[in-house]
Amino acid sequence: MGFFVMMRCYDSMGLMLLLCVFGFWVLPTKGAGGESFLQNSYFPSLPSSVNVGALFTYDSFIGRAAKPAFVAAIEEVNADQSILRGTKLNIVFQDSDCSGFVGTMRALQLMENKVVAAIGPQSSGLGHIISHVANELHVPLLSFAATDPTLSSLQFPYFLRTTLNDNFQMKAIADFVSYCRWRQVVAIFVDDEYGRNGVSALGDALAKKRAKISYKAAITPGAGNSSISGLLASVNLMESRIFVVHVNPDSGLNIFSVAKSLGMMGSGYVWITTDWLLTALDSMEPLDTKAMDLLQGVVAFRHYTPESEKKRRFKARWKNLRSKESSRSDDGFNSYALYAYDSVWLVARALDVFFSQGNTVTFSSDPNLKNTNDSNIKLSALDVFNEGERFLQTILEINYTGLTGKIEFDSEKDRINPAYDILNIKSTGPQRVGYWSNHTGFSVVPPETLYSKPSNTSAKNQRLNEIIWPGEVRKPPRGWVFPDNGKPLIIGVPNRVSYKYYASKDNNSLGVKGYCIDIFEAAVQLLPYPVPRTYVLYGDGKRNPSYDNLIGEVNANSFDVAVGDVTIITNRTKFVDFTQPFMESGLVVVAPVKGAKSSPWSFLKPFTIEMWAVTGALFLFVGAVIWILEHRFNEEFRGPPRRQIITVFWFSFSTMFFSHRENTVSTLGRFVLLIWLFVVLIINSSYTASLTSILTVQQLTSRIEGMDSLITSNEAIGVQDGSFAWKYLVNELNIAPSRIMLLKDEVEYLSALQRGPRGGGVAAIVDELPYIKALLSNSNCKFRTVGQEFTRTGWGFAFQRDSPLAVDMSTAILQLSEEGKLERIRKKWLTYDHECTMQISDTENYQISVQSFWGLFLICGIVWLIALTLFCWKVFWQYQRLRPEVSDEERTSEEAGSSSRPGRSLRAASFKDLIKVVDRREAEIKEMLREKSSKKLKASQSSAENSQSKHSETSIEAVT
């Protein structure tokens, strides 16, 4: 409505203005990374200059590298006519002087200059303070050196980091610890925001790899050598020998000089540093040989910046750039110079896009600071950057390639594709052993070559070159030793009241004895280091202690390890680390048994029903085959049909006892019978052996057949007091707790089984296999296990989570097993007077099934098939020879009469002739064949004589 009113009031001038605005709106303008197509008067005029602030500590490794880079970048930006056309970029420097207070004051002085962005600070602690100022004044804060992960929080929306977040560096270190199979590290860090928050990120990264920081050693900023010496001496008493050092580059080298004097730079130690060490070493020109000898074997991380022609040109100019600012020998080139350079260009490119979008730079007074005019500190001079939020968004949308690689930010305002160099310090200097990237983990090729491939951080894809560790050691150190602080290993031993030969109290020097104790002591003797230890009994000695509670005490650090008959189950592995099992175990069911009554049909038990059926069928079939093969040759297989059927049955079953009286005459019949008699011999022998086993082995039965029948019986079940069996039956098998009876010792076991459920006892006992073996032996084998073992577990020693001693003890247990020492210890403690058969013998175990003989039956069938095939071929051949030759006249008469009789009769006559041939004796067939042959011979001779006589007559007539 207002628009039309304006048009009525200002007809001609309004129309012209509208056309101009419309024309400028539709024409394209310069975007991010593009060129301006039109310079128009609609956009406000560009400012002649724009101020950018730079806050850092001049006199530091980072500051001495950053200042020449800042100056070079500003000069290049102002000399480049394609960017910020006509607008000069001014940089205002302020020295934070390595002080939080001074840095804060200098930051406020910096803001008085109406800067559109502030580059810095290099200190993470100062970054936390100044971020509040940036939030208030809406000035983007671009830090090229503050790596504290907490600066990326939502609390500081105007903070932006042009270097890498320490979250990525700590993830890389955690991956390296996991790559080397270490579980614990000691973190040595400077006690400020940079150090504390970096180590906190390291702890989180290690936790994802099932590793941890065992001790955090904080160093006071600016601490002297005496303070560092005391700290390292206390650290050296810890078990871990993996030290991660996260300090400032300007004072960090003192740590290694003190560590050298304490003998902590030799073999067995591992030193890992964050990027501060390479920042210091890269700044030294030339490298200090004493420092290299001091740092030999250290593994250091450094920000990775890809190689490029632009980067090489910048490094070639470095000496000239540095000489303009300083001539010190320790202000050489390091990676932070590249980040400082790229930060200036990032601001310049963002300003160029910002102006091309029609934005202006304006400032206004902060209403929150109006009431500070009475103070000598003129805070009211600080103005708010009105377009700061829009300018920050423009910076975040910039995407270009600088000296440090591709500059692009993700949703959390972190640089994309973070990567680090991994270097091994040698006497000749740092040597790269590989790279780490968030995309593929460790590799020996530059990360940018792998970005085009799918992300793959699997363990088998990780690779680094060989690392020389402190002490010129090539093999990765174990990473820990038993702590040399005088504290012995506190070992919890269950104070059992039953089965005391596994673990129990004793008056010897150890205070305990038993099978499990001997195994633990033997394994400790194999360790390559001494382990001072103290055994402490757990339990009151009146009843078996709860093993779950014992595991809880280990988890609560009351014990370092639990040694005894501790079963490895899933729930316990959530709280402790178990060693390799030293004994197999599992839950079984024990029930009373009684002798089985003898059955009058026991003679049928050796074979299964299927075996009896198949065997009977084969006997009949072999009789039929022999009859077919012998019928033409053997008079004993001829006669009336009734007699022949009886003969087949008699011959078939008499072969079972090799008592057949009929002789075989034919070759094929004898071959088939030979194979069959061999099969019968095997069947008879197997039957005899199986029947003997069934009749001689004592057969025992129980009304409880296994765990399934026990669950459905609703009768009382006995379990050992303190065992995990109670929870397993209740939680896993859903058995009512009221059915479960806790039994204290073997006497109660035997008494409860003998009384039975009707007498106040139990129907069966569920317990672990090692205890049941002892119980059956002590009961003179009156009871047996029924069913199958329904859990398979083992016994092991339970250590605190992530204890490296658990790994070494597992190796020692395997060595004991390979050397046969485990078996010798078992025989010492677990040899019983009565060795009982564990399970009830089942008749089905002795039965023979078809599966045991199918190969033999298959051979038999193939032989029979071959014999019958040869017999049929011979009969058919004889039949073809015996067929009468039909004369032409007969064939004609047959064709003439074919209409009166069907062809079916001809086929029936042929089949009858074939049957007649089969039924005839072989001698008759041969005689018929001879007669037919002689007839053919006579016929041929007669034909020859007739033709000769006809020829003679023809000759006489011709002569006449």
C-alpha cells in the first residue's frame, strides 16, 4: 500500500528510481570465487582501507614464524589488483607477551582500531578470554595457533580456527597407541587450558580404543628443572612406560634433558609428543646435534600440509622475509607460518566476497559499555561491528586452496580433511615414518592421494614404516613394567570351605595353597620381571564366598587380581580382564542312577531298525540274484516254482551262517556270492561285538535325562554356594529360586542326592565339571552326569580392566601348557582314587546304523548290477541267434494277415520266446546253437552242390 502511495506522490522520479533498482537487481554480481561482471553505483562505495588485527606473542617459536608470514601476506594482498579493488588491507599488530593479563589488555587495544577481524591469539588460554570480547563486539576471531578443542564450543560463536583442532591430533595419537597394542599411557602436560583440555580429549580418544591414561602429570607453566625432575621421578615409578607429552614449544625441550639425566630415554621407554616438538625443531636452523641425540627415538606429530608449487616458492622466500624481522637462529620456518599466511588471505578473500554482495563496514557504540565512562579505562571506545555476523558467515562459506591445503570448514567450524605427519627423531634429524588422516588412518603415502578412495580405517589397512625407539631398539617396546614404587600386587584368594585343593588357607610363606595357586606362581616365574605380591584371603571361612562379589572387589581396586577357581563368564568380563583359561569347565547335571533291567529282546539292540530292514532286504535280493545267475546252469536252482522260491529263501538266509548247501556253478554267481560272503562276515563280526558290549557293560538309568527334563520336573535342584550356577539357572533358564537349594560342601552334596526330593533333598545337582569329577570319585561312583554339558567356559585369573599384566600372564599360561607343566600340576592336585565314568552309558551308543555300512552296501549293489547286466546281455545275444529266420513267403503271409491279428500278439510271442530262452538250461541252449550252426552248414553245402549241377547242365546244353 505504501509503495503505491509513493508512486502517486512522486510519479516521474519514483518510476526512474524503480527502473534503476530493478536493473541493478537483475544483473549478476561477483560471488565467492567469481569475477565481478559490473561495477555499479548502486553498491555503496568501497572503503579506502580496512583494519585487521593480529594478536600473538612476538618472542616465541610461533610468533617469530608468524610475523614475517603476516607481513608477506598483507603485502601480496594489497599488491593483487584482482582482490579488494581499491581497498587497502591494514594489519594492526599487538604483542600478548605470553601473559594472559597483558594479552587481554592488548586485545582490547586492538579492538579500539575498529578491526573487522582479529587473527589470533596463539594461546588457547587467552583465546577463551578474548572470545568473550569477540562475542560482545561481533568481531570474527581467527586463530592460527590455538588448538584447544573446547574453543569450538557453542559458547564462542565468533571463534574460528584456521589451524587443526587438537581433537584430531589426540585421535591420531590414540590410533597410534592402539596400532602398537598398548593399553595405558602417562600424560605429561602443561597445566593450562591448552594442556588440560588437550589431555582430556586424549582420554576420550583412548577410551574408544579400550585404552586409558593411567596417570596425568601436570607441569606448572614456566616450571624449572627441579620441579620437572621431581615430577618425572614420580612418573617413573608408574607401571606405564608410554609418555605422551603435550606442552608449549618454548619450554618443552627441558623435559627431555631432565628425562635424560634420570635415565628415562633408554630402551623400554616410549615418548610421544604433539606438534609442539616439531614446531621447536623446525624453528632451529641449523639443527642442534645435541638436541637430536637427546631426542633419539621420540615419535612426534606435526600438522600435515601438502606439497605444492606455491608452498615451495613461499619457503624459498623465507630467509628474505625473516631477515626483515629478526636475525636469530631459532626463528626458522615452521607450519604455523603457513597457517598465519593463509589466515590473512582467508580474511581478504572473505572481504572481497563480502563487499561484492553489497555489504558495508559500519561500527556503532555498544550500549552495554555506555555506563563505563566514569572509569579511566575507556571501554566505551570499543564499537560493535554491525555486519560482523554476516561477515563471519561469509568466512565460513569460503572455499579455496592455500599453502596449508584446501581451506574449507565443516558444520562444527573445523578444517576438513585433517592430517598429520608422523616423524621419528633420529641422530640425523626427524624422519617421516608415515601419515595419519581422518579419512584412512595410518598410511605411508600422502593423504591427499587417498581422498578419492572410500574411507578405510580398518586395522589391516594401517601401515607405518619402521620406527627406531629409544635405546636404538627396533622392536616396539612392551610399554610397561611392574611399578617400582614398593607396592606389591594385592591378590584376592577365595577362602573356600569345600574343594580346598583348588585354593585354601595355609601356614606356608605365601599363606595360601592349592592347584590354582601353583599355576599362578608357575606363570609368575616365567615373567621377564619380578612381581612382588601379597595373597589376601577373601571370605569368612564358614561358607564359600560369592565369586561375583570377589570380582566386584577387583573392579573397585580393593584387589589387583583374583586368583582361584574363578569362572570366565560374560557378565564378569564387563568389569575385569581375564587371562587365558588354565582349566576347561562347564555346567553339568548330576543325578542318582540305578542299574537297568535285562531285556529279553537284547539280541535285537545291536542293530537299529533301519539296519535290520536293509540287511533283511539285501539277504532276499542276493538270493534272487544268485537264482537268476544259477537257474540255467545249476540243477539245484531248478524245479517247480514252489521249490525254487523255498530255495531262494533258504539260500539267502543260510549265507548268514555260511551253511548254504547249494553249490554255485556259474562264474558270475560265484563272483557275486564271494562279495556277499565278505559283507556277511563284516555284518556278523559287528553284530557280535555290539551285542557283547551291550551285555557286558553295566547299563545305568536315571529318571532325570538332562537339563530339559530337570527344568520340567519342578523338583529341587542343588547348586554350590557362591557359584555362578544360581544366577544362571534363575536368569537364563527361568527356574524359580524356591527350587534351588544352596549346598555348602561335598557332604551336603552327597546327603541331598541320597535323600532325594521326597526326603528333603534334591533331584539333581548342577555344578561345574571340575567339582563334579571330584564328587563322583569321592562318592565311589554312586552318581553319574546325565545329559550333555550345557555351558562351556573355563577358569582364569581376573585382573583389573586394561591391566597389561593380564596379557603377559596369558602368554605365560600358554607356555606352561606347551611345556606340559599344567598337566604335571593337575596330576599333583587332582588325581583321584576312583576314576568314574562321567556319563550314563546309553544302549544307543553301541547300536550299529546303516550309515556305518552304506559304503559296503554300495559296492555290493554295483557288483550285482554288473553281474545282472552281463547275464542279460548274454541271454539277449543267444536269443537273437536262436530266432528262426522267416522266409519271404512267411513274411508276405504275415503282412497279409496283419489286418486280422494285432501287432500286440507278435510282441507277446517274442517275449514268450525270450522267457523260454531264459528258462532253458545252458546246455540245451548251446546244443540248439550247435544244431542251428550245422543246419546252416548243410544248407550252404547243398546250395553249392545244386548250383554246381545246374552249371554242368548248362555247359552240356551249350556243347550240344
